[in-house]
Amino acid sequence: MKASRVDREAMQRALEVAASSHPDVPVGAVVLDPDHRVLATACNRREADGDPTAHAEILALRAAAEVYGDGWRLPGCTLVVTLEPCTMCAGAAVLARIGRLVFGAFDAKAGAVGGLFDVVRDPRLPHRVEVVSGVMAAESQQLLTDFFAARR
């Protein structure tokens, strides 16, 4: 599936959020409601919070659920994230009933949206998510490359 203008605008916002994630790995997430309004944004906070579950996607989904008004469900919403989600985050997207997932860079080491696994489209699960991949992938990858180069 091809990225829309809204997808690219939301990815730009996710990249800006990711850039603020120091000292964490720069990953940013945005959740849009079905009318493309921003419900929540978040960046990785594992190091900052000392929380192994404080991935950008998890934090954004939690915040979006608080304001969306359908309990924990986010039907018709879109999760936009700069890096392909891991198994935990892909599972959270499925369990939140996200309608669409848009991501930037592929994660060859931990990706669970077509990389190593494909959690969000597994027919054994009760919900499947529409995926748009590679949106502004070069920009997303550059953030990660620069971050890890500075740490070496």
C-alpha cells in the first residue's frame, strides 16, 4: 500500500518527536484518529524511565487510549512510527485494534511487521492491521545511524 500525504506528515511529526528522545534510541510514534487528528505522540523512554516497556509505540498507544474514548480500543486509528515495531509493540497494536500501521525504517534485528516476524497480519490472531512500510525510511534510518555513531 502506498503512503498518503497524511502518512508523510504524521511521519515527519514522528521524526521530530524521535529527535527529542535523548538518551534513548531515537524512535518516535504518533497516533492519529480516524479523521487524521493527532491523539498522541511519544518517543522511546526506556533509559529515561528505567522501564523495559517504555517504547514509543506503547507510550503513544496508552496516551491515545486515554483520550480516544473507546476504552482500550483504537479502531480506525493509525499508528505511525519511525522504526518497524518489535514483537511487543506489534502485539500491542493488534490488541489495541489499530486499523493502520505506518512505519519508516525496517528493523532487521527485531522487526515484527514483516522483518523477522509479521505479528500484525498473522491470521491466527483476532485482528489484522493494514501496513504501509518504508515511509521516509532514509530519514528514520539516518536518525538511528547518527545516534549509534555518536555512542561508539
